Amino acid sequence: MTVFNARKISYFPGCSLATSARESNESLKAFFNQYDIDLIDVPDWNCCGSSSVHSINMELGEYLPSRNLALAPPGRPLLAACPSCYLRLRQSRIAIGEDSRARDQYRAMWGKPFDPNLRIITFFELLADLADAGAFENRGNRLKGLKFAPYYGCMLARPPKMRREKNFFGLMEKVLVSLGAEPVRWAHQARCCGTFLSVSRPDIAAASVQKIMDGAFRSGAECIVTACAMCHLNLEIRSKLPGRTPVLYFSELLSLAEGFGPGRGWFSKHLIDPRPLLRARHLMG
Amino acid sequence: MNPIVSLSNPSGFSGEIMEQTGVNTGLCWQCKCCSGGCPFSDFMDYLPNQVIRLIQLGLKEEALGCATMWICVGCHTCSMECPVGIDMAAVNDGLRQMCREAGRKPAEPDIMAFHKEVTHSIHRYGRTHKLEIMMRYKMHKGNWLADFNVGLRMLSKRKLDLMPSKVNNVGAVRRLFEKTGETIR
């Protein structure tokens, strides 16, 4: 069964999308609503631990996601909107699944057995199913000629235990090209943005971001497209180039391409204003 | 004579790392693909493959004192490059934790301070509250003017919420902290 057949999907927004990156959250939900896919928030979800908890306390880094696994209702896939939350949830799930002591502990902690059938998916997995089902064929050419730099950051890289899993490299290009846009070829699409170093060692994050933004500029892209709130924030706040390339969420661009965006306040939250570009491309009024 | 590196049964410091992280660093043959792929290797004191070598040679002091594990953000680019599938991010997790448990001063105290602020925020609310994390981190640094502009722009664009998003049953989250002995000052 494809994920697409499941009309009700448990949804884990994560801290960034629930707060600072609300525009990513709203555009994602708006997009899937169009396809009659219901995203239902995991009740009372907690932070997955982010990049920090597992960095200093590995045990706690495994426990925090496990509460969310226990809260997710059975029989529905669990969609993690943020690539980083996805990895934390998946890694916790793998660690518990392969160790009988951890499974016993899980049962003792949450009063229910570990569900080995709980499927944790990314936004990309759902989108790939939609694409395979032909959802993006004959959808008009709203993005015609828009030159974009697909930016995956570290979301394609995974720990060795997950290295044989399906990877969605090229999906942004596949979907956006079918809507008329043109990808550029560039060198930095899988270069990490620096995540938390943006706060604790801004010199390092800025150096990485500078390479990415400079690469996008030189490639001739009109915009960079990302699916990650952390990448989005870092590219915007740590870039020092004049005439910086706007950074759009993949879900924002999809919503615009399908003609039901933008929602109120999506683009006013961007530090690099994408509206002049979008108006010039007749994607918004 | 005992070999320095035993593939099947790592002992000494390699054994401790395997115990802590499940990663057998004895498998590494020093091809340096990890270091070639690492986007932040320019800022590390030891390259990722050199950290593995320190572990293989049992040089615990040097390994726990290095900056590399703190600079690593866990992007997993190195793991994708590694021909034997060594989980370098997990090794760095293990080293950081050992450094902390040993009560050693981390080579990058600011990065440790940031991780602690995030962890404490989760203890407080069950979720991260970015504005408070930033403010408390600034208190730690004592440098209020650094990044002042960035903070103001984020506030004006409403990218930093004034109020935290909270878990209702925050007690359940705090019990996980107690279980792992994570104390909050």
C-alpha cells in the first residue's frame, strides 16, 4: 500500500514549524488539504530533542522521541514535517525496535507495547507517492521558466543504519519541472547549512552559508528551494551577499503553483523578500 | 604481540566507544573519505578520521579534549562517504557524553552551553522556546551586542515567538530527564 492511500495521517510538526516557521507548516497543510489528505497533529507531542539533546545525553535523546511514538495512534503513518525531527524519530524507533530490553522499557514507560508497524515518513515520501499517482501531470504551467536551485542540505545524508532506505534525491526537481520550473545545476545542493553552529559558532555557519548562497547566485537561480526550516533560517540570517537570492519553502512554491497561495503572512516572515520575484512571475498579486 | 587494532573484539578505549555507541571503530582503515566529505573539517583540530585513529590507539585524553566532536553537527555526510559504514556522528555523541561524564571542560564551551540551554528549554516546556534559548545563551556569553541585528530582524518578522509552545503533560517529559539523571540547574 502506498502512503497516499492513507487519507488520515498523523502529523508531527516539530518546534520550528509550530512556531518560527509557521509559514512552512501552513503551506504544507494547505497543500495536502487539496488532495484530501488529513494531517492530524499527534496529541500533546513533545520536542524530539533537536540536535542538542542526543549531543550531550544519548539516552535522553532516545527517550524524548519515544513519547511521541507512543502518542501516535495505531494504523496511521506518522509524518514528520521537519527532516531533522524525522531522523530523531526514526533513529529512536530503530534503536527500540532492535533491542528487546529497550522494547520492555518502552512498554513500562508508556503502558503499551512498542508498535513495530508504525511507519514514519517524510513530506517527500508522501509527495513521491502523489507524483507516482500522476498528481502533478497536466497541472498547468504556473511556474513556467522559474529558475530554481534545489537545496537538500543534509536531508539526503543518513546514518549507516538507514543507508539502504529509499532516498528522494531529485524529487524537488521532478515535481517542480512538471509544473514548469527549471532547475539549475549547482554544487552545493547537499551541503549542510551548519544548523546550531549558527548560534554557537556563527563564524563557521556563515562560512558554509556563504558558499551555498554564492553558489546559488552564480548558478543563475532566481530562488533557492528548501524543505527544511533550519536551512531556511540559516540561509536567510547568515548570508551577507548583496542582492541575495530569495529562499522559498518547497511547500510554499507547490501551493503557489497549484494556485491556492499565498496564505496571509507567509512571505512577510521571510527575511529575504521573495515577493518582487513572485509578482514578476505572476505567482501572486 | 597484541595487535593495536582488533576488528572483532575492540578492547580498551575502542571497546568503551563500542559499548557506548555500538560503533566498531576498529573497522576504519583510514581512507579519509569522512574528512573529505565533512563540510566543517576546516574548523576542526583533528579530522574525523584522525579522531577515529585516536580511539584506535587508545589515546583517550586527546580524544576527549578535541574540538572536532563539538564542531560536528551530525549532518551524516561522512557516514554517506564511509565505505565500511562507520557512524561518525554516533561516535561524536559518545565522545561528548564521555567528556561530560568525566567532568572535563569541553574544547568548545559555547557549543556545550547552547546544547544545555536547548535541553533545559525542553525540560521547562516540553518543547524548545527559541527566544528564551537565545536570551539565556546570550547571558552565558555576556555579549549582548553580537548578532543584535539578526535578533531584531527575527523579532520584527515574528520569527521568534514571545511565548513558548508548551506540552500539557510536561511532567511526563520531565520524568524522562529524571530517568537519565539529567539535572537542571
